[in-house]
Amino acid sequence: MSPRVLAALLGVVGGLLLGVAGGLSFLAREYADLHHTLTVAGYAVTLAALVVVGYAMVSHAPVWLRIIVMVAFPLLAASVWQVVDQAIDDRVDGWRSAAETHLLGGVIVLVVALVGFRRQARDHEERYQPSHR
């Protein structure tokens, strides 16, 4: 399995977990322990997907550069997400803040992962296929 496919698969799972956690919070109109567990699992799987994406970006580079990018890429994404989370938290009060943040995060991760799957399929089709065997 290529790193791109693994990252897309992890992204789909992480996005679904975050989306379900946010959606359940809206349906229940509160933030429960189950929602918290789904959220933590969703962010953990998304973090793993970001680490794999960082690796895939520099898969042919020296090992030291791969390690730096595998750490730096998730940190960059987390710092950007922290700004988004704070902006939502400033405008919305109570349980709705967490629900909106998790739902938005899940949708973003899911869309990016699905685009990654589509790109992987397109790249595979455009590769050189020898005409002789």
C-alpha cells in the first residue's frame, strides 16, 4: 500500500470519526463522554494521516529530512487548526462550540482525503504503461 493511499484511508476514518462526534453532539444538544472519545480517536487517526502525508511528500529524500517533515507537517496543520478552533470558540458558546469545531474538522479532513483518493486513481491512470509484455 502506498503512503498516499494509507494517508487517504486514515483521513477518511479520522474525518468520519470527527464528523460523527460533532453530529452526535448536535443531535443530543450536549457534549457527552462518547462524543469526547470519538473526538480523541478522530484527532489521533487524523494525526496519523498527517504524519503519513508528511512522509509521502518527501519519500525519496534523506532520512533526516523525512523525519523533520513528518513532525513539522502535523505541527503546522495543528497550529492552523488551533486558530480556526479559537475563532469558532470566540463566536459560539457552550456545547455548540465543540460540536461545530468537530463537525467542521471532520468535513474538511473527509473532503481532503477523498480528493487524495481521486488524485491517487488519476495518477495511476496517467503512468506509463508498457505496450509489450
